[in-house]
Amino acid sequence: MRILVSMIATLAIALFSFTTFGQAETEDTYSVVLKNNGKVEQFKEDLALTDAEIVYEVPEIGFYQVKGSFEDLNQIQGLNSVQAATPSLTWNLPESERIEFNGELSGDLEGDLSGDLLDETGLEQTPQFWPIQWDMHRITQDGASYAEHTGSHDTVVAVIDTGINPDHIDLAPNLLPGSKNFVPEGGFQGQEPNETGDPNDFIDKHGHGSHVSGSIAGAGNGMLGVAPDLGIRAYRVFGTGSAESAWIYKAMIAAADDGSDVLSMSLGGWDMFGQTFVKNPETGKWENAGNDVADFIAYKRAAQYAADKGSMIVVAAGNDALNLSNNNQVMEYLNEAYGDENVQFRGTAKTVPAQLSNVINVSATGPEDVLAVYSNYGAGQIDIATVGGDTRLYDQYAAEGRLDEYLDNLMHYWEFNLSADSASNTGYYFSVGTSMATPKVSAVAGLIIDQHNGNIKPSQVKHALLKDGVDKVKGQERKKFGNGHLNAVKALQ
């Protein structure tokens, strides 16, 4: 049995449009952050004197996305009400590996990792696919954490992602009312005609959000999440491909306003703090194309807004295999991955929201608590690590031309993570990434909050999680795993 397809998954990459930058007659979108919310009327009055128009706004953080020409941008940057104005970021979902699961367990798997799950856990049944949920076995200590606490619908994790399959047998029991869609009519740049802009259309068209949600609160009908009774809501910011950063800020604000206890964000992107240079095709000269300062400021404001509302934010460290504390390595990577003979990045860059100060940043491990080959890391950059799956053997077998052997022998069962899909109400697939690690930390954070009946501050949750909820590491290991490896039992005792 094997089906291998490409998936759009795991981590968004923020890029702005280079092709038209510097051409005054060409319209593009720009991100604008105001000095403060008292400047709104002044900004709108001054903007009316240009040819630009507002196309999306997040007034709670003084953020406005406008459409106009490069000449308009120059004028906007000079307005007294404006703190920063730069080209808007586009968030693209890159391809990763997805392995479909047909629901079959071979005879030799039926007894593996089964344990005695029902003893003293309060669970009514052992889910069919529990034997191959090796990631959950690691985090829950073979199900022991379920005896401590499984959550309740009084506590909610907001999944800011591609949506959720509302009819899936392992998601529907914990999906609460109030999910929302932030993808406008026409989708990304009008290229998604199936997007109607219906604010209630939170249904996952992709699969990533459902997979993440299963790791949080899979109800145990086929598979178990870390917190099988915790409440979840979908805040959809992706269709099938790309998104505007403005939609993500809007979702963060809405989730916080809705009283979400945890914001689980298995996404991220690169913000430039130096400069991007684009070669003018007519003159051959390098022109300064600006940076992403406006979007970074907006992200910081959105994260602070959520924190002020009492929401924890848990984010993915990223899948670039980079030392985030090594700027030279980061810039070399960005130029190799996204630059070319006509585009160069110079200066510094950060991945957001992972490198914001008031989030929990999660790196990913594979079997045996080894850092996954793809996971970002870095001294002072990672807060906690947990299982997101690995591709060590997968990559080796693929390089040797033996991928069929890897799949036919079901080796991915012990390297990838299984969770829910959006394709059917009983569907599952295997995937890997810091995207798969992040929701597990979100779930334990939610369980801690639920244990305290919501009477605990985000700073206290973070302290409890990072101090007591880990198998601790020391020395050089901290740059890979932060405070240590997630342990749900320790977090809940």
C-alpha cells in the first residue's frame, strides 16, 4: 500500500512582489501602519489626495493595506500619520511531502505500542490507529497524561490555518461554534473564484488545518489528539495556496476578541529588516525595493493585542534547517532560495511570528528525540521542542532510488505523524513539519489553562509549560530544544 502526492503544507514564506516594484504606473499593494489609532481620520483624509485606496484594514492595530502605484507609496511614506509603509507580503504555502493513509494496519502493527490505554485513563475505547501514533505515545507517555486531564470545552484553541473539516469523526466532537473565514471574495489577488468571502466559510479546502486540529483535539474515534476533549475553533486565512498577511493579523485579533485561550499558528514567514534590491531591466542598475518593516510592526502589534486579551500564542519555528541566531546563514539561504540574478537580499531578516518576543516557539523532533532534519533552531530562539516527525530515512531512501521500498515496508508509519484530513469525514494522512509539532504544544498549554479553570495568566502558563512540562535539556542541546522536550504528564501533575 502506498500513495504519495505533493501537498501544500507546513510553513508559509513571505515574499513581496518584485516584478513591478519601481514602476510608478503599475499598481501594487502596500502595508501601512499608523503611528497610533488617533491618526486614522488624518490618514484617510491625506490618502484621498493620492490615487491609492484602502483594500483591507485591521483598525485595532492601526494597519491598512492599500492599493496604488509606487508613486503613491512614496507619498504615503511621507504622511505625518504614518509610521511605516512598505510593499505587502505574500504568504505562499510551499510543497512538502504528504503520504495518504488507507486505514489499514498490518497484523504485526496491531499489537505495537498498544499498551493498556484504557486503564485509569477515563477513555472509553482504544482508537483504531492508536498503535501507530508514536508521536502521541511520546508526548503523553503512552497515554498516561489522559489520566491527568483531557480538557473541556470551557477552554478553546484557535487554529489559525487553512480551516477545519467540520464533519470529520475526530474533529466534529470538539469543534465549537464561532469559527470564521478571513479569505475575501476572489481569494488571493482575485485568483481563487471559488472563494466567496463568506465569513462563515471556515471549511478546510486544503487539509493542513484539519491535520493540525487532529493533533490538538482528535476525539479518539480513529485517532487521539493530545487533548481529546479540548475545544477548537477554525480561523481560516488560507484557501489552497497563498494569503495576505493582513488576513492573518485580522484572524489573530478576532480569535483574541472571541476569548480564545490559545492561538495555534503553524505558519510563518521571513521579514526583511535590511533591504531588497531589484535590478532594473532597462538600466541594469540595482534599485532599492524596500523592506518588510510595516508588516513586522503589524505582526508585533497583533501578537501584543492577543496577549493583552489573555491569549497564549504558540508558533512553528520553521522548516528551513537554519540556525536562526546566525544571520549570515539566514541571508545566504534567502538569497539562494528566493533571490536570483535580478533580486538580492542584504542586511538582516527574521522569521515571524517565530521570532517575536511574546510567543512560544516550537522546534520539531523525530524518533528518539533527535532534532528533525528540516527544523529551524538557534541559541535563544527556541522555547520548546516536540514531535513533528522526521524525513531522515525518507530522504535517504529517496536519494538511493528506493522510495517504493520505504513506502511498501510502511517505514513512514514510524517517521511521519498521522492525523485528520479534509478530504473525507474518516480520512487521515501522514505528514511532517514544525507545523505538526506546534499544535501539540498548543494542546498542552490549553490543558494547563483548563486545569486552572481559565484563572491563569499567559505568562504563568508559559512558565508552567517551559519549567514543569518538559524533559529538560542543558548546554548545547538548548539551541535545538529550548527548555526541553514536551511532556504532557509532567505539565499536568
